[in-house]
Amino acid sequence: MSAWFHWIDLAGVAVFAISGTLMAHRKHMDGFGVVVLAAVTAIGGGTLRDMILDLPVFWVSDPSFFYVILLAAFVTILWLRFHSEFPLRYLLVADAFGLAFFNVMGLQKALQYGATPFVAIALGAMTGVFGGLIRDVICREIPLVLRGELYATACIIGGAAYVLATHLDIDSDITLLIALLTTLLVRLGAMRWYWHLPVFAAHEEDPNRD
């Protein structure tokens, strides 16, 4: 099972690295900028999680994560040289799967090392969304997680489902599956039906106001 988790983890890293590479391409960055943005997007959330838990950062002893990041960035650049755009719809679906997996793995790791359920839910969401948040801040974009879309909220709902299933003494593998599917379905539903949180409406400035 742990071997499968590692391969799925690498697949999630690849998806997020592609997302970072596409943003770097859109912002006309050089090769170094591409690698930095791909890496930050892919492993930024997990890095922060491990630092908060005072654990060895997961990629320090496993270079396979960087190999996957470099490969994903290289393949994406090759694609963009021969195609005018990347199939964004498929990337968003893959991103939803990566988000769900990173969320649950982050939450599970936090609980394993003694975090309270509330803190574990926060760290799970952080694992899933923080890399993209750093990417958007570097590129001077309003982060996706702050624009009302059910992105971090999907992680929180999935994390709550995990904690609830644990308290109900449901089998650990089934609990993991419940949390994954909950996060995934909420995110896919938000993409399909445009679910979002309330946002501040734009107001025109009154020119006569002092």
C-alpha cells in the first residue's frame, strides 16, 4: 500500500509541477523561473507542513520528487513548443485528484504525529493548496484559494469527513477512501456547477466622496 501511495504522491507532484510550468510560460519566465515555479507549486505545501510538524522535510531524503518535477516541466515545455495551448480541462481534473490526495495524506501525517483533529484538517488543506498560493503570489496573481472557489474549502470538507469517519471507528482504508472521494467530488462539483463562497461585490468609488 505504501508503494502505491508513493507513486500516487509522485503523480500529484507531476500535476502540480505542470500547473507551475504553465504559469511560468504565461508569465514569460526563463528556464530557471520555470523550475522554481514548478517546484514551489509541487512541493511547497508539503514542505510547510513538515516544517510546522518539526519533521524532516519529505523531499530531502528522496530525490525522486525533483526528478519528477524536472521531467514534468520538460515535457510541458516540449508540448508548448508544438502546440499553442495545453488541454486545461484535463489539467484541472488531474489537479482535483492531486488536491484530494495531498489533502488526505497531509491530514493523515499530521494526525500520525500527534496533531489535534482541527490542526490536522488545517495542515491537510495547507498541504493541498499552499504550493499554488505561493505560485500565484510570486506571479502577482490573486491566489485561486482566495477567489471564492471551493478549493481549500473542498479540503476542509474532506478533512472533516476523515475525522468523522475516524471517530465512528470506520476501517482505516475505508476512511481514507471516504475523505479522498469527498474532497474530489466537492472540487469537481465546484468546477462543474460553479459552486463558490460569497465574495465581496465590486463597488464604484463615489467621485464626490471626500
